[in-house]
Amino acid sequence: MRFRKLLFTCSCGVRPVDVTDVGLTTQHELVVRWTCSGCNQDTFVVKSLSDCWRECTEDEEEEPRFDEAAAFVSDEVFLRSMRVKWPG
């Protein structure tokens, strides 16, 4: 699966090392939270999903083909990296 990273920085200019939380607001915004390693502040970035989409689709030459099996494995790996635990 191809994707483009969304880059976030703290107000002190340091990029996150470890993201604590990722969520969505009722206003269709992405919320990313982490503790800044530069200034040690609890940092939140709120970005509209439409802005995220525009950033990720810039300079795309072709539409990637969807591979359901690979997407499932990629989703599992991604969720584990975000420390998501399966119920049960």
C-alpha cells in the first residue's frame, strides 16, 4: 500500500517521536497528540480531513491498486504500532 506521511511539528519546531493518540472530531478533523521530546509539553495538532486529503494526493501520478489481503495485514501492523489491543 502506498501512502504519504503527514508531517506534524510542535510549536517549538520538534517533530513527534512517539504519537500518543490519534482521533477524529465531530467536525471531520484529525487530532494527533504526543508529548514533545524538545519542550516536554503535551502537544495536540488538529487538521481538517480535507486538508489531509489534499496534502496526500498532491503529485500522485497513478491510482494505486487495492489489494484487500495486503491491506488487512497492513492494517494489523499499523494498529499494533499504535498500541491498539484486540478485545478478548
